[in-house]
Amino acid sequence: MADLFNYEFFTNAVLVALLASISCGITGTYIVTRRIVFMSGGLTHASFGGIGIGYFLGINPVLGAAVFAVISALGIEYFTKKAALRNDSVIAMFWAFGMATGIIFIYITPGYAPDLMSYLFGNILTVSASDILFMAIISVVIMLFFFFFIEVILFVSFDEEFALVKKIPGRLFSYILIVLVALTVVVNIKVIGIILVLSLLTIPQNIANTFTRNYRKIIIYSILFGFAGIMAGLSGAYYLNIPSGASIVFVLVVMFTIVKIVQRIRIRALFDIK
């Protein structure tokens, strides 16, 4: 497989794998810690509405997805906090509305309907220089934000009400963080697809949580497990001649399953010893 690094498309795929692991590993840790995993699913599918509008208006679908995802993210946060609605109910409404909007606008767009499968699983082997640039920018922004405001993020993640008592602008940071999650979703959708984005935002974090409860370590482990899963998935796709996106998701789920099985065996062994 080392010969593949002689090809530019594969080198770009490895770089994208690293950038996707960083952005999804960091923001995914926030999602899992706050127990709003359903939020990531809502945003990934709500952004589909922006893709449909983008096709209808003749603009870059990713730009439409970005606007729609950010509005959805802010809307979910607002209605959850201000309107006292259940978080899962609000997410479900935006999820359904985004998917329905996308389908409607794609259906009424003149000409042939676009291939929507590319937005479900993406194609990490066909990335362009602009895709890499956008992913690099959002990854750097996320890293800097978490580096400088990690203490505040910890407050927001575990006890937002206590942050308000301490006069920490927890709600402002909640809005900023959810916007970062939305942008992470959007910049990764075109390259790795909706389903793989959802996987990278949740599976590596749950694997990491098996080994540590330290927030910073979970972030680091999530990035490493995410990158390892993508590379293993790419290898499987290469040798088995199967779609890379589906292969990566399959590998991530297998990794999670193996870790949980080993953990259960170790726990049983400890009880047997005692």
C-alpha cells in the first residue's frame, strides 16, 4: 500500500483524514460530553436543506449547507433554552425540516437531479485543493478556540448553570460551540459525506471514553482513533474494492465493538479474581 503515496489523490486523502479527525474529534468530544449526540445527527441531516437550496439557486451547495446548518444550530439552541422545549423534539423538527426542504428544492430544480449518494458517503479520494484548504481553516479555528477557552468549555460542557453563577458567559459559548459543530459538519460533508461525519463525531469519542475520563485526553484519543479508523477503512476499500466511506464507517463500528468486548472481558476477569 506504500506505493499509493506516490499518487497525489491518496496523499490528499490522508491529509483530509487527518483534518477530519481533528475537527470531528474536538467538536465531537463536546457533543458527547454534553450528551447531545442527537444534535450531530440533526445538524448533518438539517444541512441537507441547504444543499437542496444551493442546487436550486445555482450556488455552491456547500455554501447553502453552511448557512442552513448554522441557522439550524442556533435555532435548536434558542428554542431549547428560551422556549423551554425538549432538546430531542427540537432537533427532530429541524432534522425533518432540513431533509424535507432539501428534497423539495432538488425535485423542483430544472434538469437532472444531482447524485445525492455523494453527500451521504462522500468520496475522500476525490478531494480538491480548495476542500483541503477549507478543512484546514476550520480545523485551525477549532484548535485555537479550544486551546484558549478550554476551561470555559469544560464549564459549559458539564455545568452551564454553575458557569452562569460564576458570571461566565456560558450561553454565549454554547452558541459559539454549536456553530463550530455546524461548520465542522458542513466542511466535512462534501469530502466524507453525512454518514461518515456523524460517525466521526460520535464513535471515536465513545471509544476514547472507554480508556479515560479526562476531557483533554478524550480529545486527543478521539483524534487518534478517528485517524486510525479512516486509514484502516481506506486500506480495506483499496484491497476489497469497495466504497471508501462505507468501509470507514464499518471499521469504526468494528473498532468500537472490539473495545467494548475487551472491556467487558477485563471487568469479568477482575470480578472472577476477587
